[in-house]
Amino acid sequence: MVISSNSALRISDEVHTALVEGQGVVALETTIVVHGLPRPMNLEVAAACEQAVRSQGSVPATIGVLNGKAVVGLSNAEVERLADQKHPAIKLSARDVGLAVAQGLDGATTVAGTIALAHVAGISVMATGGLGGVHREASVSFDESADLTCLARTPVLVVASGVKSILDIPATLERLDTLGVPVLGYRTSAFPGFYLHDSGEPVHWRSDDVASVAAGFLAHRLFSSTGMLLANPVGVDKQLDPELHERALAHAFSVVESNGITGRDVTPALLSAFSEFTSGASVIVNRDLVVANASLAGEVATALAAST
């Protein structure tokens, strides 16, 4: 465990105390609040994720950058400030955090940015909705999320419902394999499809209880410096209707192609078109799965704390 005294980093008193006393702590991202979900659901989900972590005996550490200072353990008021549409916070991946700090900016951290700051603070578990991955036609665009390489160099366990179906799921799993990041299915032998319980791709490792997840991660860290992905599928009863999902996916790609959208604008455009086509049903699925992942992450963090 490393608790930084860096003047560019502020750790809340609650999180600092939990780390010193060996209590479970779960890092939570802020891009889902600032850039991912509509108001007022975004703030409701942020609060629900923190409560889900607490309900499992761990302490939530919502992460972002305010006035050029990286904050691990944002207050409710600070989260609201980041989400204020009048002064929108920029999106910060791991590569961006230092520059945002140096320039005194406000920023919401992606999965990669959150992993990086969590590790500096000494936090080993993070919860999110979906991990970033390899984009379709990445062989031409070279578009691959920094979440993958950040997880490959940072020993943090990330609880996520796979990756969004707008991505190339088989290629993402291949990259995780190449990067040495193990994928562990939680009570499943199938890789989750974010909006869907099953993406159609298998996972090679499975755990059916939190104690074995914690034991697996601790053993992994003895032999590797990479992180781990704990794949927690959305419940079958809460997933998006598979037929609607396929139609929405085809619609979203047609919107992007017909409008000539490229680069970093592709993902938000795809998700917006997907949500519009499903009349917001996909957003509800997103809400449900991210809170469930926070709850599971809280359980895992508590189990890890009890084992160390």
C-alpha cells in the first residue's frame, strides 16, 4: 500500500483512514457521471454506487481532478461541481492527468485515469460499467482504449460488465491476453456483453464466490505486475432485449458512417444513437449494471482487506 504525500494529490480523510487501518476501498470513476449518463440520473448513480460500496463494508473513493489537484475521495459537492454543465470538466485518461494538474484544470477520470490515480493512492480495486477496448476496424484506425494498456501496467482489479458491444469484443480479449491481463468471470463462463448477459465469447477462468476472487487476485500479484478484469454480467432479467440490441447496434453504426464521424467522436456518437434508438432503455441497463459492479467491488475489497 502506498499513500502519497504528493502536493498534487489529495486523499480524503475517510479514504486515508480506511487505507491506514487496512479497510477495503473501492475507486470509482467520474466520466460516467460527467460524460456518460444524462442528468439527473448521473448524480443519482454516483450516489448509488458509493452506497453500494458502503453496503458491502468498504469505503468508496470517487476520483477526479479539481483546480489542478487530483482528488481521491471526492465529496458529493465536488462530484456535482464536476458534473456542472455550465463549466464542463474535461475527460482525463491516464496520459492526461499530469497535464491537467499542471494547468490547474477540472477533469473527470476515465477507467485508465482512475486506475492510475487509485494505484498512486494505494487502492487495489475499482468498479466501472464497462472497460474500454479495441474498436472495430482498429487494424486501420489503430483505435484502442488506453484502459487496456493501463490495466496491463497497473496491479488493480477492475470489476466491469465486459466491454460495450460497439467494440470488437474478440479483439479486445486477444489484446488482454497479449498484455497479460487475466479475465475472470464472476459466476459465468461467458464474457459479458455489457448490455447483454453473454457476448458469445468465452472466458477461461471463473470464480463463483468473492473469497476465491480475492485469493486469485492476491496470488496473481505474487507473479505479475498487471491488473485483473473481473467480468460481472448484467442479470438476464435486466439485460437489454437481444433483438432490440442488434437493431440498435446496426442503427448506431449507420449513423456514424453516414455522418462521416471519426476519431474520438465515434464512441459518444455511437452511444448516443444507440440510446436514442432504444428510447433510453440502454441507459437504464447501464445504470443497473454499474451499481451492481460497485456492490461486487465492495465485497471484493472487503475480502482482500480481510486476507492481508
